[in-house]
Amino acid sequence: MKTKMFFLFVLAVCGIATAAAQEKERGVFVEMDFGYGAPLDGYGIFTPTVGYRLTDRWAVGLRASFETAGDLMEGGFKSVGAIGQYRMLGKRRFSLFVEGQATYTFAPDEQMDGSGPRKVCDDYAEAGFTLGGSCALTRRLSLQARYLYLGYSGSPAFRRSGGCWGDGEFVLDAGWNRLQVGLRYTF
């Protein structure tokens, strides 16, 4: 009788531990990514994201992106969009994912040059896929990295770096401005 009770107790504890571990994979997350781009004079990219991890493989969220244009207060291009992330491969601490994204970018109204203010470009949209990787630092905190972009991009030619291939609006972009590194915290 004691042996049966012991085995039932062990099974119950293992079941609760498994359910708790699965629950940790879900939840609201916040993320802050940083990048750098230099097609013109160089600029920083700050990308906050808020989302929800549906399962250990799927996450969805909303993302904004802000570019500096020399002066943080002056600002550069700003983007808003939605993401869907699928974790393809994953071990305990490391995982690889593909992220689908759709963004709309607002161009600065005007910039000053030697002859006075001038229109930079029109607003544009992008929809495509980015590859990434994740490394868990703690149970809730992870280091994220993203690079490459494959998909539609309505960005003007001067916004694309030397690592961009494709005619027209369907591109494979491997420029430095596509590399982003950040931290994600899941509540």
C-alpha cells in the first residue's frame, strides 16, 4: 500500500511540475531591441515590443520602431506593426525562430539641408519574414537576435543598404540595419 501511495505521489508531483513548466512558456512579454543602420549618416534603432506567448512555439505582438537622426529629439523614421513568431528549433536554453511582420513606416516630414527644408520620402509599408535566435538567460529573461529580411518592402532605394537584393519591391535584405539584438522578459 505504501509503495502504491509513493508512486501515486511521484506521478502527481511530476504531472504538476510538467503543467507548471508548460505554463511558464505562456504569458505577456515585453521586449526592447537595438540596432544600427548607416546608409546615410548612421542612426540608432530602438524597437519596443509588447506581446503574448500563446504556446512554447507561437507568439504574437505589436511593435514600434524609432530611429534617431543624429539627435534623439529630432528623430527619424518611425514604424508600427504586428508580428507573429514561430519557434522552429529549440533546446533548453537556445532556440531559432522565424518571425512574420507587417509594418507601416512614417517618414520624417522634412529634413534640413544646405538649401533649406526638403521632403525626405513618402511613408511606406513592409510585410515579410525575419530569422532570429533566442538564448534564455533566466527563466523569464532571454536574449534575442534578429537578422535578414525576405519579403515586400516599399522603402525608397536610399533606405536600402548594400546588402539588399531584389528588383522592385520584393527583396532579400541582409544589411546592417536588419540586425537587431535585445532582451525579452516574459511575465
